[in-house]
Amino acid sequence: MSRFVDRVVIHVAAGDGGNGCASVHREKFKPLGGPDGGNGGRGGDVVLVVDPSVHTLLDFHYRPHARASNGRQGQGSLRDGATGEDLELRVPDGTVVLGTDGEVLADLVGPGTRFVAARGGRGGLGNAALASKARKAPGFALLGEPGETRDLVLELKSVADVGLVGFPSAGKSSLIAVLSAARPKIADYPFTTLVPNLGVVTAGETVYTVADVPGLIPGASQGRGLGLDFLRHIERCAVLVHVVDCATYEPGRDPLSDVDALEAELAKYTPSLGADLAERPRVVVLNKIDVPEARELAELVRPDFEARGLPVFEVSTASREGLRELSFALAGIVSEYRAARPTVEPTRVVLRPKAVDDAGFTVEPDPERPGGFVVRGERPERWVRQTNFDNDEAVGFLADRLARLGVEDELANRGAVPGCPVTIGAMTFDWEPSTPAGVARVMAGRGTDPRLERSDRRTAAERKAARRARRGVLGDEDMDDVEDGGGPGTTEE
């Protein structure tokens, strides 16, 4: 027997972008062939797609982790890396995507509706794309960006026009069975229905769907019964139908008190989509009138419901009495609801040009490091992620980009002094004002930058150890091998 699951937490991870390639064309009789490193491929996205053949979130319950493929690294001879394949996850119609904080990110209604749950990382540029007048043969390439990772909550809200609510064994499943071709499990004991049932009804030229909410009872808001777990399935309904059992023999039960108790539970429910269930039309169905005592009770309470302004229908799922009138009445209410809904206009692309004074980044005091600063912005943070800090030329290229963007000028205006910690993304630097951008054009060799050379002429291994120490890779005992000039206070990064 298949298991119905309508709420899951999934962990999605998009693919990482491939690294760019740092390569120089080598051919006989062509010693200066120039850079020919290709770009890295983009990482694959994780996409949620509505599939009409999927009716539950059961697959995500057993496999909550999903990851798209990574982009491939670029290669020499100007060969770009392959793009990672997108991972499409099939979800039922009516799935709502929420963040871990409860914010609604997407409402997936309609076959083929798509939502990008996690975007793949960009591929890094190869040295062929980085060549310029200042760097005719770059000895570095940019790293690929990591793919986006997110934790999402998926909730299934049935796309139904009519929602049936009522006490256990009130006849909701039987009503769906006689109105449509649905065949739910039917028995004479409470909580027979453990999952919402959905049926399609045709009344004249109107076709609508009907769904029931299993076992809603008083106290559901405190965890009793099953109703509170499934109330989300009636949020989209155009009309709510109270199915009342007029043949019950339980003490203290009568049609009026049953409806009042269910209305009290509906009022305590807060829909995540912002829908107000109190404004939905109500219909009362007095069921099981094939029993003589039930028919007498239905005739007795009918005036009380009509005095409240509620349409009342006396039906019997056993003899099918009153079902035709009920079916056409519900079709009329659904048609009016559909006609009153606003027309969905095509999505318009709105272009908002960037403000003239928008620098694309901000510089703020660092609350964790006294005297330090934090630089925030999409481009600076992306540039730091794409930089290989084991390559001095790549670090110099990053310095040029930040200087052209105006980061150094803004730091100086905010009172930054040499040696103060500056954090960009996940990296923290000891800031030193650099020479004007573009000085790297006088490089001594590929992979080097004169701004990062020290008078003590430390070896490459010592400079690498110093960089790793500042990033927290080495411990105190490893720093004994680093000269005094290579401590955290240097500006090689």
C-alpha cells in the first residue's frame, strides 16, 4: 500500500562551476603562442517541475537530498568545460515551496510550472579570456563558483474546487464516491480515511474537483485527530461543504453543534498562502436521510441553518437522493468563484537601471574585529570566491579589480589604516594601500606580482605557508617554519 506524504524537508545543492584553465599554446617554431586556456563549465541547477502523474511527496521523504552535476574544468587549446546537467525534481500539482523561516518562495500550480530551487555556480574564466594589454599572458585562471545550497520545505495543497469537512464517519468518502469516479476506502469506523481523497465531478458543462479532509474533530488545533494535518488541502477551495451525519447515535452530538465545533477549528487555522477561510462560501449537507430518524432530524434542523444564511441539502449516498441538486448547486458556486477571480496577466519583464551613485558594494565596521571593516557586495564577494590565493598574480588581479571598483578609496574614506583587518566574503585580509591598479603590467614572470614581493625575498613555500596560516589552515606549531616577515601582518593577499 502506497504511503501518502504531503509535507517534507529537502536539501538541494546545485552543481559547482568548473575552474578555468591556465594554459599557453605550445607549437614548434612558435615560442610565444599566447594563452589558450578555456573557461570552466557552469554548474547544473536544481529545478522543481510540476508533473500531473505525481500525486504525493513520498519520493522526497525517502530521498531528501538532491544534487546537480558540476561543471567541468576548462582545458587548453581554448576548450571550454562542459556545462553541468540540470536536475529536475518532479512534484505534484499544488506544491508550495517554503524557506526554513516559513516564507513562501513559490506556489507551483499547473502542469509544467517550474521553479529553480538552487542555481549552479558560474564557471571560472580561463587565462585566454583574462588576457589584456596589462596581462598579455596571464599565468592564472579564475576558480569556479560553488553551487547554491538550500534547505526547503515542500507542502502539498490539493488543487480542489470543493472541500468536504465533517466528523469521522459523516459520509465524506461515500459522497465523493457517488459524485465522481473516485473509489476511496469506506468503512463504518472512525478515521477510515487517512489521506485526502480527490474526485472529479461533471455537472452540465462545469467540471470541478472535490476533496475531503480526514477526521476533523474538536481539539484538532491541540493535536487531536488528523484534521489539522490536512487542513492545508482546502486552502484553494472555492466552497466548503459541511457534511453532517444525521444518523449518529453518539451522545451529545447534533447537526448544529457539529457545524459549530468544526467552524471553531477552521477559525483557529492560519493558512500559509494568506487565504481567509472565513470568507469562503459554506454549504451544509445533511447526510443519511435514508434512515427515517435521520430524515426527521434533518427536517427539524434545516430552518436553523437557513436562518444563518447557509444553503442546505438533504442527501443520501445509499439511495442517491438529492445528489443531483447538490452537484449542480456546487457547480454554480464554483463557476461564480472562477468568474470573480482576477485574470492572470502575462509576466512582464521590468528593467530597473542601477542608480548613478550605486557603487555595487558597501563598507561597514566589523563588529567582530575592532578597527576592522566588512565589504559586502555581489561582485566583490564573487571575485574573492573565484581567486586562487596560492597564485600571486591572481591575487594581484583581484587587487586591480577591487581598486577599479573603488573599494580601496572607500576604505580610505572610512578611516582604514594599514594593517587593519578587512573581510570580503569568507576571507579576511590585512589591508595595505596598494599601488595604482594596472601596475602588474611590469610583472617579472607569470604567476607573480611585484606588489606582493617582500624585501626579505622569502621562498614560494614560505609565502604559501603564511597564506595558509592566515586562513586558519596551519596551527601554531606550523608557524615556526615561517620567517618573521611572513606572519599574519603581511599583505601578500
